[in-house]
Amino acid sequence: MKKIGVIVGSLRTGSLNRKLAEAVAGMASDLMEFVPIEIGSLPHYNDDLWAEPPAEVTAFKDAIDSVDAFLFVVPEYNRDVPGFVANALDWGSRPWGKATWPGKPCAVISASPGAISGAVAAQHMRTRCVAVGMHVMGHPEVYMRTDGAFFSEAGEITREETRSFLRGWAESFAGFASKF
């Protein structure tokens, strides 16, 4: 069973993307082991810090090394991913010659109450993942338009059709990740 690092691109405890990540992990726990990797405490990238890397950076790089693949669950901020997500990609791609992302498979999904449901941010994220050497699952894509009835009080996805779609997506991702 592949170990999947889950990186959520929102710092809010009750964010839609965090809820989506937790729901997917719950419905696919028989396919993959999901491991949350928090990125909110990483300092702003500064190449000078490699002389004595902050503990948060060392722990983050160790977490990246400890998993087989990644699931990025990103919201859309101003038609892109949040800055701290890009910051995490920068930390993982350095120092030169010691990047931790290359060769790892990943998938990107997004949730938003907006009409395009984070599709632009997800596409930007895919491009960034390719740039740091990751293998990106291209299809099926997941952009969940969420509304007040999307999640139950317990954080479960309310519509059976949506749960079925996400289960199918998880099966596809498990198959994709197993190829690497």
C-alpha cells in the first residue's frame, strides 16, 4: 500500500479543501495510507538558511522523503495557489542537487464555492509539480464546487454521486501511484 503525503493549501482548520482531503482519505483508506504534511510553519524561502536549516524545514524534507506520492488539495487565491504552497515547493526543491520532489507521483484536487471550483489554481499547481520533477496524474481531474450542503456536520460528503466519483478518482490515483 502506497504512503501518500497530503498537503492542504489552506491554513484554516475548517477549510473546504481540508474537509475534502479528510473525506477522500477516509473513503480511500483501504487503497492508500494518507499522511498529512503540514506546511504552515515553514519560513519564507531564503537560500541563506541552508547554512543552518530551520527545524521546520528539516522536518518537512524528512516528511517528503518518508512518503511514496503526494495529494495536493489546493484552494484558488487570485487565480493561483496560495503563496505558502509555492513556498513549500521551493523548500522541497532545494538545495541544489538535494531536491526531494523529483520522481514522486502526485495528484492535485481542489474545492471551492466558486463557479470554476479552483480549476485555475489546480492547473498552476500541476505546472509547478512538473517543474520540480514530479509525475502528475492528468486524468481524471477533480474540481469540487462546494456549497452549504456539500459536507455534513460530521464532514462527510452528502451526495452519493459525489462520493462515488471521488472513490473512482481515488482508485485511479492508487493505480497511477503504484506505477512509480
